Amino acid sequence: MSLDTAKQEAINDFIALMDDMLTREQDSRQEYAERFISILIKLIKKAEIKYNNGLTAGSNPVTGTFNGELK
């Protein structure tokens, strides 16, 4: 899944986080930071890496370093 497709889900998650944190009576920067980072990690894990060509080894597994960008 591309990050563009997952963007709205991340926005909804962030709004829910903000709404929840605004109802708190006690400041919890640690909880906010942890939950925010969890939203980011969830979004990044949905990234799709497209490798167009270059690494071929017949029917054998190919290993290497990806030198592209997440879109």
C-alpha cells in the first residue's frame, strides 16, 4: 500500500489521539509521544517499495541494499 493511500487513516488516528489527549486532566507528554510515534510507525510500515529492475539471479533469492525512496 502506498503512503498516499494510508494517509487518511493516519490523519484519523492522529485526530483521535488529539481528541483523547485534550480530555486529559493531567499532562502526559510521554504517553502522547509514544502514541504519536506508534501512528508514524504504523504509517511507515504500510509503505510500498517498488524495485523496477537490476537485481536478478535466475531463480535464486536476491539480497542487497535498497537505495531508493519510499513513496
